[in-house]
Amino acid sequence: MEEKVKARIMDARRISRVISRLATEILERNRYIENLALIGIRTRGVFLAGRIREAIKKMEGIELPMGILDITLYRDDIPTKGIQPEVKGTEIMFPVDDKDIILVDDVLFTGRTIRAAMDSIMDLGRPRTIQLAVLIDRGHRELPIQADYVGKVLPTSKHERVKVRLKEVDGIDEVLITEPEE
């Protein structure tokens, strides 16, 4: 299905500024940064978590532990879509027990991805807290999940899509609103 771009919401410069702000907010709200760890949700959440990690390193001189979370097997829509999921694997090389976890994703929409991510983390141990950082919050929640750190609140209609493109995956940094062409 072809999609048309309705609006370009962010470019590389704006995304960079938002990452710096998110890193600052995380540091301001967490007194004991030595207890923090970042976990990025595959795919784009991983690269956003890496950028937040680098921003924190520049500000504080501390390199936070970082993990990669694959929620594929925790999704609640696999049986309904009839697709064979591609599992890429979770890579968390630190104990999550008693850590303050900053879970990072690109877009918060229904909340189902975050619920699956929290289930996955809880299977690894019992963190002290799980906080959520997202680049875009587009609303339309189906579950009572709210981000602690939001780059931009972006009201959308349900038929619109928010596309986050990052240079590590897509060759360009931008956030677009698209919709199906009729």
C-alpha cells in the first residue's frame, strides 16, 4: 500500500535537541545515576537509547549499561496476524534486579508494545523501577500506559501513521506523518 507524506514533524537537528532534553530530564529525575540502565526496544528504540546514553556520557562522564530488548514473543497480536515472527534476540548483559530501568522506544501508540516489553523485563528479574522514554507520543492508548519522558506529543488520527526514520536504519533522521493513498 502506497503512503503519502502529510507532514514532516522533525528533522535531524530537532531529533538531536530532543535527545539532549530527554537525557537531561532523565538525569534530573534520577538522583542515583549509577543505578540507571537503558534498555532499547528493537529496532529504533535501541538506537535512540544509544543516543541518550551518549548524551548522558557527555554530560556526566558516566557510561550507563545498555541492553537490547526483543519483544516479538511477548506480543499479543501474533496469533491474530497469522505471521511467522522474526526473533532477533534480547541482549541484556547486566542484572536488572533492583536497577532503575529506562525503557526506550520510538513511538508510544496503543501501549501494547510497552506492556510486552515490561513483561519481558520482569521475566529477567525485578527492577526497582521501570521508566519509559519515547521520542513521540501519538495518543490512542488501549492500555493505561504513560511515558515518563516524551520528546514530542503528536496528536494524530487513527488512520495516520507516524514514521520515525533514523540514520542507523534508514539513512536519514526524520519523523513523518503519513497516511494511506486512496
